[in-house]
Amino acid sequence: MAKKALALVRKGSKPQTEAGAPHHNRERALSEDWLFQGKDEVGHEGWFLCLEVTGMYPRRCGPFTTHEEACEFLEGFLNGYILEALCDTESEMDRPHQTRVVKGVPQLTATT
């Protein structure tokens, strides 16, 4: 019994966990309109993101070396800035006639 315990301590007693599916903050599937491979005006090649916010001109970010690197940047941008701002905006809509609706997603309806 003592040998087993010592072996666990030597190997590390932390349980082994399997890697889960990556968590995505984006709600829509990737599109070639906003994630694409190409070359910019000065000749830099790689993956680029086109970010659009209502009321502002689109921003192109990049180049990123790999598709995965561009996706990681997008996930960080969505999580670090956009989702927080949307939650804050929703919290400020406290009047009964104000609401936020996610377009393209059916609203939940109460059933009796």
C-alpha cells in the first residue's frame, strides 16, 4: 500500500483529465467575408479578420500566421470586449419597453 502511495506522489497525484472541446464565444460560423487569407496593401501575407461594429467603418486586423491564431484573436476580442459591452448595455435597459433581441435566434415563449 505504501509503495502505491509513493508511486502516486512521484508521478503526481493530480487526476488526468481529457481535453474538452474548445469554447467559442462567437455565435455564427466562420465566414470568408470576415476571416480570409490574403495579402495587404504593403505585401504582408497571412490570415486577416474584418471586424465590423454598427455605426463604424470595418477594421481589418492581421496578418496572422495561421488560421488558428486568427481565430484565437477573434475569440479573445469577443470575450474581452464585445460580450462584456453587450451585457452592460442589456443591464442599462431597465425600462419595460426596452429590450435586446438577438436577431436570427427565436425568442423563448412561456407555456402554461
